[in-house]
Amino acid sequence: MKNKKTIREQFYSLLGQTSPSPLGVEIQKAEGVFLLSTTGKRYLDLISGVSVSHVGHARPEVIEAIENQARNHLHLMVYGELIQQPQVLLASLLTECLPSALNSVYFVNSGSEANEAAMKLAKRVTGRHKMACFRNAYHGSTHGALSVMGNETFRSAFRPLLPGVTTLRFNCFEDLQLIDRYTACVIAEPIQAEAGVRLPVPGFLQALRERCDRTGTLLIFDEVQTGFGRTGKLFAMQKYDVVPDMVTLAKALGGGMPLGALACNKNLMEAWKSDPVLGHITTFGGHPVSCAAGFAALQVLLKEGWIATVEEKATFVKDALVAHPAVKEIRGEGLLLAVELEDAGKVEVFIRRLLEEGAMADWFLYCDTAFRIAPPLCITKEELVLATELVLAALDTLK
């Protein structure tokens, strides 16, 4: 029997919902920095699917790569057994872009899975049981990632979680002394995104690196949101000149397709092979179509030179918005910006008003008093002018 409900009705009745009030716009097409709804209304995308669509929507090279790979083959075998060219090509280009010590890649499906793999590998390599994370950090929603989520509101309902996790204060040098010789790893975002874009103070990441070196603790950087040019460098670790022992990647890595990765030194990665064999396995990790899309997207990103324009674009946005009376502060690095209104109710109203104006923004998990601006890196100056006009128009409606 055919379901006579509309797509909208089925969305609310058949799909699991993540909040009481989703945006609820039905999108039929996306291209460049715009989303087109089924009603014909166009929305300027100011969040890139939360830092995913760095090269824009429907980039021709990415679409062509997806189509070509789909014609060759889809899934063949669980990850790591067969040689698949898209995986090899992407791993090769990725390791060329990363610091030389990060010379081996393990592909998974998402950022959460990449962080799960990193934590497991740290325990396996060090033989230690403790881990450390930072207050207001976000590393995903799976059970292990939830254990190192630095916000009790989002994790308290799911206890008990992994034992032996110490939560440190970001930018607190004193707390680094809590990392000791029993700590397998410390996982950190170089820039805390969901906390409302909180930057490291000068010297903090360097001090974290030094403390990990002193205690034999592995340092994991979660660059799921900050990677692939978002901050004005290909990776945030390059901006702060700190090389972790492992880095986790996802979001923009797949060029719009689901893909995550753990990158580290080959000596560490070898631990998956024994004690036990198949120490970490995944069926769909490194899916050939996702890797083909990711390879094409990274090639585009490196070729187009957008990363070199990120700082200039960010400055334009800040200058255009900072004088508005509703705006109390703008925090950020590159095109990862938090516009602070100091009022959660105003943020909620603003996002709805901005939709009416024809643009899409978002809030932060741990900072509901600010909204996010993180457009595709390919956004042009003319499109940024339009974006700031729409944002200012929505801000003007706030009381």
C-alpha cells in the first residue's frame, strides 16, 4: 500500500528526530553556496552542513569522481583486505599534506568513529587505562566519544560511561599536571568548536604537547571541524605549529560523502595487526565512492587557492557585523566564527528570521547564546556581501 502522507509528514512521523524543532525546510537541490527548497526558495548556506561542504555543493569534479567510481564498483570487502585505488590515492595525497610523522591512514565512516579508533589505539600502544579530555569538548556521540565529551548536560543521561577519564579545563596550564604516566592519551580540539569557537591562548597547545612528551602520553588532535582550510591553514595544527601523535578527520574529508580517518605514524598503526589480530575493523570504512569524492575534493581545495583567502573573507564578515548593537562579540579563526548575542532566546529567533530572509545559520551545542557562521570556503566576495546583508536584516528584527 502506498503511503499517502507527504514527504514532510513522513519526515516527522517516520524518521528519528534529534530535537523538538528541526529547521524543517525540504531541500531538493544544492549548488555552490546555495540550497534550493521544493517551494523554489533559495537559501545561502552559512554553515556548510557543519563544516562539511568546503568546496561547495555539487562541485563538478566531485560529482564526476562519484559517478566514475560508482560505475567501477561499490563495496567489495571489509576494510583493509583488498587494494582499492580510491583509498590509496586519498591516503597518499592526505599524508603529503600532513606533517611527515603522520604517515599512515586508517579510514572509517565518521568523526566519532575516528575518535573511537584513536582512543583504542592509544590504549593498545601504551598499555595504559586512563584518558584525558577537556571541558566543553565535542568528539562525537558514540559511547566512547561521549565518555570524552566535556559537557555533562549531554552525557549524564547515558552513564555509566568509560572509566578513568579526567576532564581538564581548556587553556588552564595548571590542569596539565593531571596528565600523568598512567594516562594513555589526551584528546583535544585545537580550537573548541561546539563551545562557541574558543581559541587556545598563546603557548597552551605547546605546553600540552610538552606535558604529553614528558609523561609518555599520546596526544590526539580532533580536527574534524578545523581541518581542510577552515581556519586559514589546511590544518589547525599548522596554524599553531604543534604536531600531535594522532589526528582525527571527517566532515570535509569526504567532499560531501560520509568519511572519517585516523592518521598517525606507521609504527603506531602497526599495533592493529597483533595482540589481537584485527584489533580494529570496519565494514564500510573507506568506502570507495567516499574516498573517490574525498580525493577529488582535496585536489580542488589545493588547486583553487581558497585557503589563502579565508582570513580576508573572515575579516570582511567581522567588520560587517561587529558594529551591530545586537552583536556583543565575534570569536573565531578563519571562517569558523561565533557571533555572540548573549541571549539564547535571541539566537533562536534570529535563526528562524534568517531563514525567512533566505540564509541558513546554526547554533553551538554548548553555547546557545551565539550563532555559527562557517560558509563553504569557495564563497565569493559578492556572495559574502549578500550573506552579511541577510544576517544584518535578521539582526535588525531582534528586540
